[in-house]
Amino acid sequence: MRERAESNSRKPYQHGIAAIEAVLVIPVLLALLAGITFFGRYTWHYTAAQKAAHDAARYLATVSQREMKTPGLGGTVAPVLQIAQNIAALETAELHPGPYPPYILVLCQPVQCTGFSVPSRVRVMIQMELTDDIFTPISQLFLGDAQLPLSVDVTLPYVGS
């Protein structure tokens, strides 16, 4: 009987301790959840940008020399360069990194893709700044107001015949 009376007297204190533990643990768990979610989103954006850059570079690296030497209208870049840029733009269109869209740069090296020469390498770069739209108050504790930069660079040899 005495043991039962002691256990009943401890119950209210146990509820109070559980509430204090919850108050201490929940913010840590939310910060971990925010970090894992943001890291997963960053990895997804990086993977999608890497695939887009690789697909655009692979297209440009395999076009024929005739297509590569076809100049654009009015001395602009070769049409195949614009097609490669469109490939990268379409594949990154589903990404929403933040207030600014991804920046895509397609280059031919060591000469420019003007349609009068054949490059030895092609290069596609995609850059963006990723912001956290889901856990903004928590991520601002770690990142501040800055965005996290993400940059992908793919260079392939030109193998077109």
C-alpha cells in the first residue's frame, strides 16, 4: 500500500519532466529535419543540373562538323550552341532554386562556336543559388539571408565527324 501511495505522488512530477524534455528535444529534432531536407533538396538540384549539363555537352560534342560550321544569322553563335543551351534550360526548368533562375553558359574551346571553326572541347556550366523555401526560419539561423551557391561544370572532347 505504501509503495502505491509513493508512485501516485510522483506521477505529476513525471509529466512535468516529460514536458521539459519535449521542449528541449523538439527544436533539435526540427533543426535536424530542416538540415536533412535542405541537404536532400540541394543534392537533387545538383544531380538535375549535372545531368542537364552533361546532356547538353554530349549533344554539342557529337554534332557533325557540318552542323558545327553552320553560322548563325547575322554573325551570331552557331545554331547548335543555342540548341545545347535549350537542352540544359529545358532540363533545369523544373528546378526552383530561389528567386533567380539557373544561369547556363555553353562554350566551345579553344575557339568560339561562331559556325566557322570546329572546337576541340565543348563546355557547359550551370550556376544557381539555392534558397530554403520550406524551413526558412531555421535555415536562416545557419545560412543567414545568403543563398547556397551550386555550380556544375562539364567539359567533353568534341568528337563530331
